[in-house]
Amino acid sequence: MGAAGADPNGGPAHLAAPADRLRAAAARFGTPVGVTAVQALADAAGELRAAFPDPWQRAYSLKANDVPAVVERLAALGLDANVVSRGEWAAARRAGLPNRRVTLEGIGKSAGDLRAAVRAAADGVPLRWVAVESAEELNALARLAERAGLGRGGRPPLDVLLRLNPDVSPETHAGLAVGHGASKFGMTETELSAAVAATPEAGSLAIRGVHLHVGSQLGAVDAWRDAVRRGLALLALLAAGRPGMDTLDVGGGFPVGAPGAVPTPARFAEEASRLLASIPSARLPRRLATEPGRFLVARAGLIVARVLHVRERPGWGRVVVIDAGMTELIRPMLYGAHHEIRALTSLGRSLDTGALRASAVDPARVDGPICEGTDTFGTHDLPPIRRDDLIAIAGTGAYGASMASTYNGRPAIPQVLLEADGSLVLGRPRGHLTGR
């Protein structure tokens, strides 16, 4: 764990919800069904807050899980929202978050996204800031802001951060290493400095600082520390001639995994504190922000699925086909991510965690129902099971629901919240079967 190319999941070694509650969710809402343990969300939010206390601004990155009911719970725990599109922005608003608690970033912002950000500012309800990816995007945003009259006639300019590509080598899967110099994200130091110089200080846009993001599921702090150091140095250099630049957003990337196997948010915060302590107070950024996604939701989520087939393949062993697959959780196919699977029933009998540990288990390859050979969850130790038995896939709270598809004509699965008192609340209903 932690080396480039390693499993980017870092799922938990236990289920985030009691087995009886997961069986109850399957009975009430059918399978497959997504379950989010609210207490696990609170635990993760509390750990983040302890590591990055006020005045750090803490936002949740909706790309990890955009189910409004989940976003609403995180907002109630003090998390703001970081979004990359109008769709995610709408999800944040449905969760009750006002624009002042929302930041917009993302490599693929459309003209419509930029217009919506400008329109909100013109209407007096601006986003906290927009993080810009390139000089071209900055110019396009400036033209829209100028036409809307921002920066004059009593209308404040739109606050903007510029995304820095820190050109580091993140300790994660290559597909998640967005802070690498060859990635498509952000500007080089030279490009960013030139963009600042070309933007009027008193215009339709107010450049407030630097945004960076190293990657997801970081296995070590080294690249993140180097990136933050570069961001701080560049911000200090530019702010010397432009005092309004006062913000550094360090992104997210905090991993989830077994205790001791991956660095905690506190470990990242420790490195940030050391860097900040080395800077003269006059050059310190006045605003600091972090915006994790996976760390806050991954461990809280599970998918409960039903067994469809059990087959013995000579020379290969047992193959189990379940009713959840790559349409509900595509990460195993994309990144080779390993999500632990536990049986909830065996031959029709209920299993709790203790009973499962005591039962005889054997390896089985668990595959999904999709008409693709790559639709597999890998090999897991399972007890004897048959059609209609239930299993739980752990650690699916991040990039399960938000990356789900309707391939093979499959409706989106229901998303259910498991409250601390054990009650089950429907957060998003099952989608409809639609023909083409």
C-alpha cells in the first residue's frame, strides 16, 4: 500500500454497518442497495476537523459521492461543498448549502458553468470562489464577468483562485496522480504567474490565491508536502506585488486504509503546520482550505447484493455471480481496486460478523451481472452460499454512486442512510427502467 500503482481503494477491514441492518435494507429496498452509515460520516468529519481546525476552511468534494442526502449530512457536520459542474452545484444547493459555502473547480468547466458562476455573482449570491485551470479559461471567465458588469457599479468582482500543477510524483495509482507534471490539470508556475500579470488588479475578477491538488488516495505525505511548499512559495512571491492574493487551497487526497497502513489527515496537517511555521507572519496566507472527498465517505458506504449463481469451474474454483456490478461500482475495473466482500447469509441462514469468522470459508471469485468479462470484484473468502444469499461490498461510499451508470439498461440503485439509532432512511430512490 502506498506505492505508485498500488490498490487505490484502501477499503476498511470491517463492515461500517451491522449485518442485521444490511439484511434489513435488502428486505425493505431490494437489491442491489447502497447503504451509508451516518455515524461513519460523523467519525470521518470529526477526524478531519481535529486535524485541520478553524480557521482552516473544510469543504467536501462532491465528486466522491453526490447523493444529496449524503451531502446534507456532511453539511450539517460543518463541511462546505466543492463542486466541478452545475450538476454538482445543484446537488449542493438541494442539500441546503448556500453559494457562499460552495467553491467551483474542475478541468472541464463548460461555458454554461462559467456563465452560471458569473450570473450568481451578478445576482449578489456569488460562490466563495471559482478555481481556474488555464489562461484560456481565465480569459473566458473575465469576458463573461465584464459583460455582467462585475467589478464596477457597486458589483464586486468574482473571486478566483488559479490552479497550480505542482509537478510532483504522488505516491498513488498513476490514474489518480493529478499533481504530476504530465497531467492535464492546472498551470505551471510560469503559466500561473503570467496569468496573474495579465489580469487587471481592479477588474471584473479578483485573483485571491492558489489552488492545488496532488492526487487521490495518497500513500505518503512527501509529494503533498512538496506541493504545498511550492504553492506557499509561489503565493508569497505573487502576493508581494498583489496584496489581495491571500488564499491557499491544498485540495484533498487523504487516503483510507487499515490503521497504520496509510497516513492520517493529522499527519498531513503536521507537515502543513511545519511549512506554515517557517514563513514570516507577514507572508502567511490569511485563508487556508482543504477539500477531501474519499476520506469523508469511502468507509461509510456499502453495497448489499444478492447471489444469482454459484458455479464450480474445474481448475479455477468457485465463481459467484451477484446482482451488483460495474454499473454500481466501476473502480475495480478502472483501477484494480479491491473492495472487501463479506457474506451476510450462508445457505439462507443469517450471519453476523462473529459467526462469519467462525464459519468455514473458501476462496471464490465474485463477478457482477454485466455483459463484460471485466465485470469482476476479484477473489474473496466466503462461506458456502447459494442463489438468494446476501453479500456486502465494503468501502463503496466514494466513487460508487457518483460514477454509476445505467449500462445494460440497469436503473440506479437506491441509496439508504443508516442512522445512528439503527433506523433506515431512503436518501435516493431506485431509478426507473427505461428503454431506448
